[in-house]
Amino acid sequence: MIPAALPWVASLRVVQVHRLLDPEVLARRMKLEADAELCPLCVARPVRVRSTGLCRVCHLRELAERHREAIDELEAQRELWTARQQLKRGRDRGSGAEVEDRAGE
């Protein structure tokens, strides 16, 4: 079994070692590689993910970055909620003027 994470050239080597090389599959794969557009981010690999127009590596890196941004947004939202809770608790205790003075600095 050939690991899916291997690039096609490396997987070809594995296939050759196991003597499972199909010349037709090889010819089709080489034609696809020659005709493929290159990824606009890395300009090193052909586009593999149609929805983003990126190669698989760049697609996954961008996806990871978007997830990191979402985590940062959630953390910032929690900080905002905490600050609002502190302000409200201060007002409820009757010391709202002191809290507002500190917030204005």
C-alpha cells in the first residue's frame, strides 16, 4: 500500500520497487502534471484543491491559519466579556465611578 501523503514521484518509486507500475497510469499522471496550473502561493506545486485554487500543502496551511485566527477571535471575545463583567460587578457594588475612571485611562 502506498501512503497517500507521498508525492506522486516518490510514490512512483515505491510502486517501481513493488513492481506494480502501470505505464498507462504513469502516462496519465505525467500529462496531468504537465497541464496543471501552478499554485499561486508557492508556485512549486500544481493546483489540487479546486475550491481554493491552491495546492494541497498551501490549502492546509491556509486552513490552519484561518483556524488560528478563529481561536484568537474567541480569546479576544472572552477578554471583552471578562472586562464587561468586571465593570458591571463594580457598578453593582456601587463603586462604578472608580471602575469607569480606570477604564478611561
